[in-house]
Amino acid sequence: MPKPISVEVRERVVAAHREGLGTYEELAEIFSVGAASVDRWLRMARETGSLVPKLPPGRTPKLDEGARAILRELVEGRPDATLAELGESLEQRLGVRLVPSAIFKVLAKMGISRKKRPSTRRSESATTSRSCDGTSSDFVRSSGFADASFSSTKAE
């Protein structure tokens, strides 16, 4: 969602309308805004006397900046904690209850990833694939067949 037009521009549009410098459409063209915006700003000025943009629609977040700072501390203090454990800790410290999916979304918006352990190297003894009959194809690796070099059949 784009940012709202500044209060300064809104005030200039309202002032221009009060001075009779043009219709809604003409003012919209002069200030590079939509005619509907001019209409809305003039109505706001008339009804409320304020041109401050309204808050975006939607639910007010349960966690304000202070609560997010506490959540960050919890994650840094216990990076291996599960989302459910983080939720319990938040409830104990703040009295705010969040489900794990909500905590995941908040952490994602904060740029915190939830990977619990670093990547490890693949095991050399692990089975890498199975054939259709369910037997392992480890014989290819153990026989050295996979390391054999092949000569080109194409004439050079």
C-alpha cells in the first residue's frame, strides 16, 4: 500500500480550493493527485478540521514496539526455543497470548529467522537413493564406479 500524501500537500490543496483556484478536477491536475482525494480532503477539513491521514484498515497489532523488543530478547536468550515456548514466555512477561503462527509472522516481519541449527554436512554413509525394488544403490559409490572417468566416444 503506498504511503499517504503528506499533510503539507493536503493543506495546499484545501487552501487553493478556499481561494477559488479551480474545480476539484483542476486542483487534482495542478497538485498531481486524484479528484477523489481532493474531495476527501475537503470533506475531512470541513468535518474534522484535520488533514492527518487515517490509520490503515485492519486490526491493531497485539505487540507494540516494546513488546517486539522483549520478543527479540527472548529469541536471543533462547534461540532454540520453539514458537510455542516463545508464546508462553510472552504470556508470562506481558500477559499477551499469541498462537505460534502469529509469533512466526511477527518474527518474519522483524527479519528474524527460526532455523534452529546450522546446516550440517551430509553423512558419507547415508543411503542416497533406492531402486524400484527398495534395495540401496550404495554399491555404486562403494565400488568406485561413480568415480571412474569416462572417455569420450566423440572423435576429436
